Amino acid sequence: MNELPRVDTRSEELPRDLNELLESVALLPPEHRFRLSPLLDRVVESTKRRRRILCLVQEALSQLRLDMKYLMFDLEATRRERDAYRDRLES
């Protein structure tokens, strides 16, 4: 009965070390594997959750940078319009 851990082991989502650990635990005798499997599942889920959070933070930062560029462009355009209006009033 060589049952693998219940976690999804897609290599693009998990670090190489964690994949190696999953493979090593899968080779253990059943009594040891069943004791370690729930702990390993929690580690894998925690790793995936951290990766999702990191991606969300990176996306939020990218959006913030883009929003700041738009705001700076709008500020400069508003300043130019103000200066042009002031020049017209003074002349």
C-alpha cells in the first residue's frame, strides 16, 4: 500500500525542497507516512497560501504604481492648465 500524500504536488506551485520532502514521505512505511501526512499537508497548504498572498500583494503594488503614474500625469496636466489660465488672466 504505497499511497501518496493527499496534497497536490504540482511542481510550479511548490518549492523543490518541499516536493522532495513529499516524495521522501511517500516512500516511508505506511505507519510513518500516515503520521507525517497531516503535518505535511498543513505545510503544503501554508506554502500555497503564502504564495497566493504574495501574488496578491505584488498585483496590488503594480496597480498602485500604475495609479501613481496616472495621478502624476493628471497633476502635471492640471498645473499646466492652471499656468495657462493664469497667463491668460494676466495678459
